[in-house]
Amino acid sequence: MADALRVVLAFPSTYPVGITSLGYQVVWATLARRSDVDVRRQFTDRGDPPHGADRSRPPLDLFGLSLSWELDAPVLLDLLEQRRIPIWADRRGDGDPIVFGGGPVLTANPEPLAPFLDAVLLGDGELLLPAFIDALQSCRAAPRAERLRCLARVPGVYVPSLYAPRYGPEGQLLAVEPIEDGVTASVGRQTWRGNTLSHSTVITPEAAWPSIHMVEVVRSCPELCRFCLASYLTLPFRSASLDDGLIPAVEAGLGATRRLGLLGASVSQHPQFPELLGWLDQERFADTRISVSSVRAATVTPQLTGILARRGSRSLTIAIESGSERMRTLVNKKLDTEAIYTAARHARDGGLSALKLYGMVGLPSEEEADVEATATLLLDLKRATPGLRLSLGVSTFVPKAHTPFQWEGVRPEAEKRLQLLAKRLKPKGIELRPESYGWSVIQALISRSDRRLAPVIAAARGQLSSLGGWKRAYREALAAGGAPPLPSWESVVHGRWDPRATLPWQHLEAGLAPTVLREHHRQALQGTGL
Ligand code: SF4
């Protein structure tokens, strides 16, 4: 179409990483299917050719970015500069594109990046994206301010410039409120309730998982582990219909590749998961390599491990969070120690050679003895299942918006506890894959901040994963003063917040109401003395 909307859809990492993001692929395909949109992709290492020159029209109508990891946030600014788009939303004029964002990081808390964004799409793209594009088409000739008002009327579209934070005398956030009549006081996340979910639209050997066809089996997770963004942010739990959703989605991709990935926060909780496995056990899939994302330990069965082994998988991933029963109860994991042993036995007996476990340190009220319990569990598990290679991926607890642990801080003790696990496990032949403590601190800073962080993000560019660089940028912003002042680093990253305080994301709705989150938080911590 000659006057199609000119869109760039960016990803804040390289092509192999970006094209392996099912969310990115689906947004791109939704836009590419429309005849009234001309969409080009941009990654940090390459991109599609630019739109053709047409001096009678602005070079770009829309620039979008999907953000799945907090540490990628500064890359947005680099990508904008590459396109010669002003990085600050309030410096953009009528000839500049609308800059929009989506993905879990921005749906949870877009506030630190709000000054760089014109619009944020909250929730599932299936309904949201078509409505957003239709709205922009209806007002594309209008001045920029009018276009933004038009987009803000689409359910699930948050236009940060139409809201302003109000602070108390000591810089405490009191509210984030609409600045004009007709703008809703809060923005609700949009939820797709159809009986199909997403699957790959691009299969390429260049992907981080080469030539994989990804099929989304479930969305969200019903387990409600108290720290878990993948569960709380995207509620309710939904599963794709087996006959109308999953089977056609798998068939569609297996014409092009023999590598299948079943994705979702909690794949094995699909109500027809055993039937799906049975269907995949047919002889005609004998040359297909099947992998699943992490499954709940309590749902590991001989059927699951047997078929994974027959279909080329060597390992299975389960998240245990901690070897301490007390910690697992605290986070609502509903997983007893015996179920972990059973999962390991099923993995080995089914023919898998490795079990990858995921854990966490620094949870609220955790003591060193709880971390020792994780080391002991791994060592006992190794003795109980000889022949099964064990590894532990371990991260530091990071508070996430819209979860019951959003009020808890990163615990500085976590850094030593990561080292303690390394000391206990590495000499005994258990591979440890710790996530950097420094990265966790930066993640928490971006997860829990408000708009006052934006200049720090701009200053920290080029220091993506250097904790020292971020701390320096924060110190300099504090020293520069300004009103309202930045909150202290300590309170944002490590502070236990008062559950009655206004949260930076309070005007944005997610899975559960704040009163329910407060109750889950209270239940989790009761009896701990916190
Ligand atoms: S089981 Fe896994 S995905 Fe589900 S809530 Fe717990 S941590 Fe999140």
C-alpha cells in the first residue's frame, strides 16, 4: 500500500537473540500481515533495509521496542539515536515517530523509561496491537499531541506524558495522576482469552536456538510463587486448545524444521499435557527433536522424560528455588523434597543424562542455614541418582512489580551466599551457574524506580552490566540535586517498603488487585518476624 504506516520494530539485542524471542516474532508478524503497515526490523547488529525516501511524508510513523530484560533498557536510547529520533519524548515534534514499547519489563513498570516513550502497550498483543494500529491510522494526520490523546483512548495503551507524578516534601511519591480531563486515572492490562496462543513465524538457523519452531502451550502460571512475575503479571492462567491450537501450530512448523520447543511458564500444567505428549510420541515424529522450557518438578512423569529422551533431549529443567522446605513454603512453591528426588529419578530412568535445577538466594528472612540446605539437597540428590549430571542455576531474589514480594528489597547477603554455594558444590562435581549479583542489583533498580531514574539510565549508557557504572551515574545524579530529589540507592534497591506507600506503578493494573497482593505478602511472611 503506497501510504502504509512506516514502522520500525526494534529489539535491544542481536539478531540471533531477538529472533529467538517468540513475543518479538509475533508482534512483527502481526504488523507484517497488515497491508496498511510497512514494518522493518532492527537489531543491534543488523536490520532490514530502511523505508524508501518520500520527501512528502515523515520518514517514520512508529518506532516500537519489546523489552524482556531490565538490563537492556539503555539500549533503547542507542537504537533511537541510530534512527536520529530524539531520545526524550518531550523533545519530539510532529515529524518524529511515535515511540512505543511493550513486553514484560514495560508492562510491569514502565515508569523509569516513561520519559523516553510516547506509548506503552500493557498486556497481550493479540487484541492490543490491532487496536493500537487502527487508532493511529485514524489520527495519523493530526498533530502529535492529538495523536497521543487518540492512542490513550485504546484500552491497554498507556501514554506517560498524559500523567504526572506528585511528590511529597521529602521526595516521596504520592500519586501518578492524569494531567487532563478525559484521561483515565488508571490503565488496565489487556488479556487475550482466545483458545489459541502463539507460535513461531520465523524459523532460521541463525537463531540462538537454531531452526527451532516454538509453540506457546500455556500463558501465565496458576502457582503464584510470591516472587514470580511470569505468574502474577499475566494472570489468569490460560492454555491453548489441543485440537484447535496446539496440534495445528505444531504441524505448521514441522513442515519446515524437525526441532520443536514447547514454551510457557509452566508447560506441564496444560490440562491435556499427557495427551499432547502421547500425540508427539507418534512414529512420524521420530526424527523430531523436542525440548520443553522449565517444568514444575511435581509434574515430571516417566512419560514426559521418556518421550523427551526418545526425541533427542538430554536434560530437563526444574525450578526448586531452595533446598530449604521453609523457604519453599515462604514463596508458596508447594513442592516437597521427596518430589524433587522423584523428578530426578524419573529423569534418569526415562533416559535423560542431565537435570538442571534453578534456585534463588536472598529471599526474605532467608538465613545461611537455608542456603546450606540447598547445597545439602544437591549433594544428596547426586548420591541418590548416580549417572545423572546435576547443575544449579542460581540467581539473587529481585523484587518485581505486581508481585507480593514487590515490597521486599535485594538482600546484600545474597552475594556471599552465591559464593557459599560455589564453595560447597563445585568441588563435588556439581556445575554451578550463578547469575551476577551486580546484574540483580541493577535489575532491582530498574524494576522499582520511578521516572526520576530516566536521567540515570541515559547517563549509564555504555555501562550495561557494570554495577560500578550505574552506581557512579546514580551518585552523580544525586549530587546534581534537582527537585524532587532522587530517593537513596539503598531504599530503591535494598529497602523493605511500607505496604501502604504509593508504588511507582500504582496507576497501572495487572493480574491481581493491590489488596490481594498485600494479603499474599502478609501470608508469606507471617511467623518470620518480618
Ligand atoms: S511454578 Fe514457576 S512459573 Fe509458576 S509461579 Fe512458580 S516460579 Fe512462577
